[in-house]
Amino acid sequence: MGTGTVRTEAADEATGRRREQHGWYFYDWACSVYSTSVLTVFLGPYLTSVAKEAADGDGFVHPLGIPVRAGSFFAYSVSLSVIVAVLVMPLVGAAADRTGRKKPLLAAAAYVGAAATTAMFFLDGNRYLLGGLLLIVANAAQSVAMMLYNSYLPQIAPPEERDAVSSRGWAFGYAAGALVLVLNLVLYLAHDTFGVSEGTAVRICLASAGLWWGAFTLIPLRRLRDRRSTAKEATAPGFRQLAATVRDMRRHPLTLAFLLAYLVYNDGIQTVISQASVYGSEELGLGQSTLIGAILMVQVLAVVGALALGRLARVYGAKRTILGSLIAWTVTLGAGYFLPAGAPVWFFVLAAGIGLVLGGSQALSRSLFSHLVPPGKEAEYFSAYELSDRGMSWLGPLLFGLTYQLTGSYRDAIISLVAFFILGFALLARVPVRRAITDAGNPVPDRI
């Protein structure tokens, strides 16, 4: 084989890889609109208002005969959706690894989620049970699809490209979220001009996220390709594989200790993301346009904050920077407890604080964990990382909902989340990361 032929094959391989990478970016572009417009901004306040419309004289709804305070219904639904995702993800992940056919499973999960989100257009009147069901289906489907989406990364990017490819996908998602939020804000503020009511405008925003999700998912489905699995790559069914991975992690207790710390404080982060708009609308009495503007600010500042915290990590190390971000999270939530009602300026200040630590604390956590993974087990450990992440993120919404149900105060509910950051800080501070990296068999960076 001549040198020219080798070069041609290498060039063709690089071209094919870039084509897949560009397609991969577009799934983040497709699905991130659900996380931003639906889960973070619109659905919480709207579903809460629908539940209140259906509530009895004491402010309770009764799904399946269970008394639930209407203001807690959204938080409970988010919590239940995560539990459903945790039950489904190991089964889908094992099927994907055994068959090597990730793309049909990704398509199924994405379009189930997109269809459920689009159907939120019909969430009007007092149909709170329909809203809860659609939320559970859409959120669980998104979790399953993201697991499959992330599992493509090692296949479409060699190690030297992986950080850049992953970062571009993340940037695509935030860009899509910001763009669609601007469009949502135009429709919501000018709903009279468009001849629709405020409630109808919200339902259009919800449904449009599902249509966006479904439409742009076509791009990765056209460009990504499946690889044949081998006997060596095949895994045990469902939870048996998860149990095997956990048993292997017990041989690396410091890696497991870091993972536990991450699960605790990340649960707090995810709960703030999903419940902040409910706090702003129900406790602070802020309008939907204010909430959309605040979330849009968070989207932009999360990118800035991630870059800034990345620079700090090069000077002070990732662990110290993450610990500093957890202190910032604690201070921000503490300040949120004292925010005066009807004062959007202070809510924007709070949103700015969240945005500056949001992207960086999560990005640095993932990069730090990558140093603690034994060589040759990256995919296995990161699958457990994501599954465990989803598995714990029901606890924060549950605590938020329970605190509100017991006290009737969203201020008490939001301050209860401080416990996740304090405990996460304490657990992370105890992890000797240099020894953990050495024990995992990896070289220790100069700054970590």
C-alpha cells in the first residue's frame, strides 16, 4: 500500500470523524431547549398554577388519593421522573452495549421525550395529572437519551480531541437554550399582539421545545453511525452490570469517595436549577418575563463562569476551585432566603451568582473525576457516574417539596438545599485527590 493511499485513508477517516462530531453537537442543540425552556423556566410555575386550579379548599390535590399540597406537585413529579429514569437506564444501556445499536435506542428515547413535551400544549384548565405524567415521561426519556448520547463521545473522538469535542457540544446546548429563550420571551411579552392569552403563550413555548427537540434530532441520527459490538464489549444485563461496576469501584475507595461527594452537592445544584423559577414566581411574586430574563442571564454567565473557574483551577487546582464554588453556592442560597418579594433586581443578582458558579462547578467536577478513573475503564466508570448522578438527583426535589409541604414556605424550602452544599463540601475536602489519582494508576498533574 502506497504512502498516498495511507494518507487518503487517514484523510477520509478524519473527514468521517468530523462529520459525526458535527452531528453529535446537534443533539445537545436539540435537547437542551427542553432543559432550559421547559424544566427550568416555564413548566414549574405553570404546572403549579394548574395544580392550584384543581386543588381543594385547603390547597391540596389528590393524585391516586394521596393528599399533596399543590405547590409541591411539580417537585414531586420531577423526583418521580428521576426514579423512573434510574430504573430504565441500566436496561437500555446494557441493550445498547450488547447489540451495538445505540442509534435506534437514542431515536426512540429522544422522540418519546419530544412527543411528551409537544403534548404539553394540551395542559390547560385543571389537568395537573396530565402535566405530571407528561413531565415524568419527558424527563425520564431525556435522561435515557443523554446517557446514550454521551456514550458516543469515546467512539467519535480520540483522546486528544475529546475535551474540545465535549466542550463544543456543551456550548451548542447553551447557545440553543439562550436563542430559544429569547424567542419565548418575545412571544410571552407580546402575546396580545399575537392574539393569544398568556396561558396559551406558555403552552406554545412548552410545545415548541418538543418540536425543536424532534426536528434537530434528525441531524445526529443522519450523521452518527453504530459500531458492531464484540464479545469483549458486551456487558451483563441491566443492574448486574451496574453491580459489577460498583464492586470494581470498591477496589478504588477514594474514587468512590469523590463520587459520593459529587452526588451530594450536584443534587443541590440540579434542584436549584429545576426549582428556582417556582421560588421566583410563587414566593417572590415575579412575572414570567423576569424569570425568563434571569434564566437567560444564567445561560450566558454559565459559559463565562466555566471559563473563569477553569483559569482558577490552573492556578489553585481543581479541588480547591470546586470547594470555593461550593462556598459560593452556599452564600448564594443563603442570600436567596432573604430576597424581598417583588424586587426583580435582587433576583437578577441572585441569578448572576448562580450563573457564575453553575457551569464551572459541574465542568471541573467531571474533569477531576476523569483523573480518578482506572485506565481502560473510562466508559464503564462514566456510565456509572451518570447513572449515579441521576439516581441521587431525586432527593433534592423531594426535600424541597417536603419542606414546603410541612412549612408552607418556599423560603424554608430553598434554604433547606444549603445542606447539600455543606455536606458535599465536607465530603470532598476529605478526599486526598493526589493519592486517589495515584491509586487509580494515573499520572498526577502539577495542579489538581
